[in-house]
Amino acid sequence: MGLRAVAGRAVVIALIAVELVITVAATWVYVSAYGRVVAERDVAAGATIVVLGSLVDDGEPGDYVRGRLDTALELYRSGRADRIINSGNGSAHAGDEPAVMRAYLQQRGVPPRVIVDDPAGFDTAASCRRLRDEFDVDDPVIVTQDFHVSRAVALCRSLGVDATGVAAHCDCSWPTVLRNHIREAVLARPRALLTAVTG
């Protein structure tokens, strides 16, 4: 067998392996989150809402996090939320996501006592672990966009947090939505599965 044939076979095997990992990760997310992403009206009164952070710019939330915050606001105003945890990157170079999120909510009438800042939610897994270890939250409602919410629920459940989720609004451009769906399928879900397996 020539070198070119060997290389071609190696590429085919690698592509099959990548496809297998993507499929297994997608199946794990689907099964773990099945029936646990609910409509806003189906959230029970008194829930703890967890808003996952995203890009902020010059003290203002970006499109994604603004959509999450607006969804959390609706849940609070309808009496379904007693507490809102803003979990994101609190470092100065990231713009202190939780502080920006808190300001946005307070400017729209949410009392400071309702809001909890989690400045060490650097990624979804960290947010889930801190819900369990730092905030003693067993059954939160995770608020994030539709491409992310099932993975967030699955990841939290694998880490011992019995989460449900609500898909947030998103006044977002279609190229960024498409990019996030691709990134979710190819990178984020396989990484989440690895986290779930390794703890």
C-alpha cells in the first residue's frame, strides 16, 4: 500500500472518529436534557434562576446576555423567581460580567437582595460546580439561548445539580447564531461530555 493510500485511509478513519464523538455527545445532551427545557410559563414559583454570562462591552451587556437577562426579568416579574444568580467572568479584562448583569437588572426594578453575583463562572462547568459547592442550589433554572441550554442542563445534571432550563430570547444576528450552533455541535458538546465522564 502506497503512502498516499495510507494517508487517505488515516484521514477517513479520523473523520469517522470525529463524527462518532460528535454523535455520541449530541445523543448524551439530548437524553440528559430531554423534557427538562421548559417554557417560561412552566417554571414553578419561587425558582432560583441562573443567568449564564456572555460578552459585555463598556458596561453594557451584549446581545446574548441581554436576551438572557430579559428572560430572567420576565420570570421575576411573573413571580416565578425568588433569586437570580448571575454567573460569569468577573475579571476586569472580561468587563466584570456579573456586575454588568446586576446593574442591568437593578435598572429595571429587580431589588439588590434578589440578585447574587458569581464572578467565577468562567464556563458552564464552573457555573454548575459553583451552584453545587458555593451556593447550595440543587434545582436551578438555567437561562441561556436555545443552542446552549440543553448542554448546560446536561452538564449541570452530570455534576450533581438537578437543573432545568429555559431558552432565552435572542435579538442576535444570524451569522453569530449559525456560528454558535456549529461551535456547540463540533466543540462544546464533546468537551462537555468529556467533563461529565471525568468529573
